[in-house]
Amino acid sequence: MVAGQEFCAVAEGGRHLPTAVCYTARVLRKWMKIGVPVLVIVVLIATGLYYLMNARTFQLAGHVVHRVDTDAKVVALTLDDGPTDRTPEVLRVLAEAQVPATFYLNGADLADRPEHGRSIAEAGHEIGNHTYSHRRMVFVTPGTVADEIETTDAEIGKTGYTGPITFRPPYGKKLWTLPRYLADHERVTAMWDVEPDSGKPGVTADDIVAETVDRVRPGSIVLLHVMHGSGASLEAIPRIVAELRSAGYEFVTMSDLMTR
């Protein structure tokens, strides 16, 4: 021991340590008792928020549809993002397959390419709202939600489309502010139960067809991203349509599906 320095006994091994060290150890033990439960609670809350934010079948307010519970062999083909310069090719493929689709479009892209929006409407397809900027609609203000949706509604109106407009959140993410707005305005949140081309680098048309045909059930909503990427999703559409039709399925729009 050092002369003039205060020491305290430590139970372990009967050792003696400087009083300052003992005090620090006691403080750390105290904070560990408080901090660990708090950390566990924070982790649980964060995990819950993550799953809620990404849930396809549930939201805190309003009506969410990821699939329609029906015995009828009907399926909705939904196409996300854009319009882009690939739109004429997408419309050609759909026309050749004689299949209706629901396009979830961004207001900014509609403003940049109004002729493509008009082409989609003139072809008889359904148009849904996918926000103006395609930003994640979580931790945003009510004013931001209203602006993103209402500005896009205005751009959709310029296409000449006059049918029902459902809403699909970018990346499928939502918490409270967005569902509350949709509930207050009696808007449907349109999710999906079959998504064969997202987050899968190198996915081929064969992969997309196989997964879609395997996972589709009566009332399914299929999400494909045809406006960007390699083109595999667009290439897959005719084969998906042919295989599902041969299995007795009928293709309908989102609004038609929700009436079944």
C-alpha cells in the first residue's frame, strides 16, 4: 500500500484497492443495473418500429391491402416507379400480352414526362400514387405527407386518368403520419404479397417467372419494377401472364381486385 492513500477492501481475493477505484466500480455497477434494462427497452422499441415500418399486412390507421382474401383466381399486376423513357416499351409488352396493369407513378417523373403519363392513361391502365419524390415516408411531417401525395394526385389528373387512385408507399415504408393521412382521406394503402425482383442482384427473367408463378395465390398482388434496371422484369411479364392464365388466373387492376 502507498502511504497517505486511502484504500478500500475488495471482497474478491481479499485485495485492497484505492478508494477512487472502488468508487468508480460502484458507480459503474449502478449504471449497469440501470443501463442494461434501458438498452434492452430501446432495442425492443427500435425493433418494433422497424417491423411496423416495413409491415405489409398491418398499419396503425386506415386500410392496407397486401392481398385480397378470395377463392377466385384473380391477380393484380402492379408496376412501380416512373414513368421513364422505357414506358412505351412497357405499354407495348402489356398490349401484346393483353393484360391490364396498375402503375404506381411518381409525381416528379410525371411532371418530367407528361406524355408517358398520358400514354398509360390512354391505354386504359390504372394509375396509383407513389409520392412525388419517392422518398421514404417515415419520420416526416403531416405537411410533407400531404404535399407528396396531393402534388402527385394533381400530376395524375393531368394524364386524363379519372379512375380510383390507391397509394403505395415508396419501399413499402410507413409509420404513423402517412397512414393517418390516408385514413383521414379514405385512401387505400396498396402493398403486395409477391415481389420477385427486389433486392436481388443478378436476378433473371427465369428467376422472376419461377418465383411469381410459385407464389401467386387467388387474390395476389404482384409487384414488378419494370421502369429501371436490366429489363428482366419486363421480359418476364409475357411468360408470367401466359403461365398464370394457363393455370386459370384472370388479371385485373388493383381497384377491381379489391371488389372481389
